[in-house]
Amino acid sequence: MKTYSAKTGEVTRNWWVVDAEGKNLGRLAVQIATVLRGKNKPQFTPHADTGDFIVVINADKVAVTGKKLTDKKYYRHSGRPGGLSVRTLGEMLERRPTEVLRMAVKGMLPKNKLAARQITKLKIYAGPVHPHQAQHPEEFPWQG
């Protein structure tokens, strides 16, 4: 018996809509990363992109627990001397709410070229409106 290995052309990709309002940031990111990789499918292959598309709405209303809004920090560096930039989670949610979820999901994907292709299937929007109605996305069966 041979081991099944999925090819990129024979994978059927679904479109899912996830409403992030009131959902915990980390728990939501875990489920999104699992679907982007395709680990929820029986034909999962580690070296092939077998995942689905995910559209996240209301990303600005994601929930966090504890004092993370003030204590969790995001660091960036420009590469120049003294170019360290630090922002708290609260500041990031005010300025760029979509990037908080994108960075959380990206950290849960493998660090290779395949993950760079998989993160492009994630579409995040701060409000309740998204432009992907033509793809007929279905409501994501939330397990959490």
C-alpha cells in the first residue's frame, strides 16, 4: 500500500468566514492556522498547500484575557541605531487591528516558503463587511 501524497492541483479549497467578535485571540489563531495548513483535512500533506481560505471579520473586536492590553508588547526595529519601536497590544488594536491577528497566526505557521504562501489565503477585515461574497464563503464551524 502506498502513502497518499496530495498534489496542489487536486486539492479542493473551501472559503470560510470567521467572526472574531468576542473570541479569544490565541484560541482563534490556533484554529485559523490549522485550517490554513489543511491539517483538518484527511488529505493533509506536510510539504503541499492543502489548506482553505479564511475570511476574518470584526478583527478589531477580538478578546484577550488578563492585562494583555497593557502588558503584551510588539517590537519592531528599523535596522538603524536606536530604531527600536515598541507598542502595546492596546495600541496595536487601535492603529492596525488586522495585524494583531495576522501576526498571531503567522507565528503558528512553519517558518518556510510554504507558510508564506499559506498566509496569503488569510483575509482579515476590521469591520463586518468583506469583498469576498462571490466566493460564497460558509460560516466556519467554530470549536472553542
